[in-house]
Amino acid sequence: MTAITVFGTKPQDAIFLPPQPFAVRLNCQAGQVALSEDEFLSTSLEISIIKVARYFGDLGKTKQVEWLQIFFVVSPTCKVLPANTVCVSYIKTRSLSQFAQTITRLMENGEPAEGIFILSFQSHQNTQGQPYKSVKFDWRERKTAVEKKQLELIAAFMQNQPALADTNGTRDMVCIDGMTVTEVQQMVSAVKE
């Protein structure tokens, strides 16, 4: 039998980082986890967050706003995305504020990344009475042996200090991690002019 290797195979019992992280859209207009404008997967998702970074700029039709880039691995029970594979998503505005509040509250009891985040969509109305959704982040402790084993896989993966980057998603953005509030405000003002 002849073997062929073009793309390779996913490692077993390890976290997989593809050449481009698996892009997952958190579509607030539809209130769905999606792969594209019309390929919807679910209204909720359980994930392990492995890295976050703040950016400012353009993504899709949304221009000149602050974004939070979230690298994650789906929980072992997820059947709609590849298991133990590094994924990336972006949130903005109300979703970003709600996420920051959740993290701040959780930090009182230890490292939030050791648990599992439950993403869902929450309904709101804007000042004109138009409905929209934001991403809601709930959290729970890992319960099962499989979930605890995944945390060990994630810890081993992160010890190797993987280069977690999404050049597609951030091509029209600037990373603002490490910038002071004044530096960010100056940059935003310069862009608006």
C-alpha cells in the first residue's frame, strides 16, 4: 500500500494548531455561531479560552472599533467544530464589555481559563428600538474526567509557547495590548481624522 502525505493528520491526544487557526464567527445579527454568512452551527458553544488580545481596526463590514481576539479550543462535548483544534473568534462593543465584567468577577476565585466558558447570545434593543444580540459569557468548572484531561492537554500545548496569530482576521487591525489609554485614544483620534 502506498502512503501519501500532503496535508498530514491531526495529532491524537494533543491540541492541534493548524497553519491558520480555525475561524469561527460569532454572528450577533443572527445570534448564531457560524463559519460564514450563511453556514450556522449553533446558538451556544462551550470553550476553553487559551489566549486573548485587544485590537483596533476593521473586520468585515465593521470599521474602526475595538475588538477582542479570542483563541480557544471547544469543550470535549462539542460536535459542531473540530475537537482539540485551536479556533479564533472576535467580539466587540457590548460583547467585549460583558466579557470583561465576567472575567473580572471570576478572577476573585482563581484563573478563569481553567474552567469552561459557555457562549450564548443575549437579545437587546438599540435606541431606535431595533433588535440586536450580543455574546454572553457564562462559566463553569470542569466536571468530567475528559474535561480535566483536556485541561492537561491545553497546559502541555501552552508550555511550548505556540505562536497564536491570525493574520487573516487582523490584516486591517492594530494590536493595542500594552498601549496606555492615552496612546489608544491618540490612535483612535488620528484614525477618525
